[in-house]
Amino acid sequence: AHRFLATEVNLFCSPQMSEKILLRLLKHPEVIKEIKFDTENKKGSEHYLYQRNKPADYFILILQGKVEVEAGKENMKFETGPFSFYGVMALSPSPVADFRSPSHASGLNRSVSLN
């Protein structure tokens, strides 16, 4: 997981994150979790990594096994396996609201007189 994240996922690469910090993060007990599929309870909530229209603030990297993804308005389904990942946007800082003045947005220079 370490080598893959450090080379393939930009937000885990240097300079965003040092290798030392990434290794420390991966050792945290809440970071790596094993989920076993219960064939007796196929629709159990513990099987869903994300739910449609429910905001999430976490990143997932599949290390082994496979997941079924259902996405889009068309409910397209596909399977992915090891080293597929989801939730990169949760790692990025929230976009800052754009508080530009109307004159800035329209291209007017504030130092230009409107006379």
C-alpha cells in the first residue's frame, strides 16, 4: 500500500506528504480495515463503502479482493480489484468560496477611474 500510494496517488506523494508521515499514517489502527463479505447478508450496510447522495470524507484503496461499483444516474455497474481507489476528493482541501468583487469578475481594474 505504501509504495502504491507514494507513487500513484498525487496527494500521498512528495511534496504534499512525506514518506515518513505516510508510513506513520498507514500504521494507525483505523486506517487499514479488512471487510469480509457475508454471503448470508448480501445487502448488509457493512458491505457498502459509499452510499449514493451521502457525503463522505474518507479515501478507500482496495488492497485485495474486488468491489462492485454502481455509479451515475444510469446506475452503471462494474467491478474493480486490487489497487483501485475512491474518495480522492475527500483528501483535497475544500475549495474556498470565490469572494471576488463584481468589478474583478467582470475584468475591470480597480485602479481605473469610472469617470
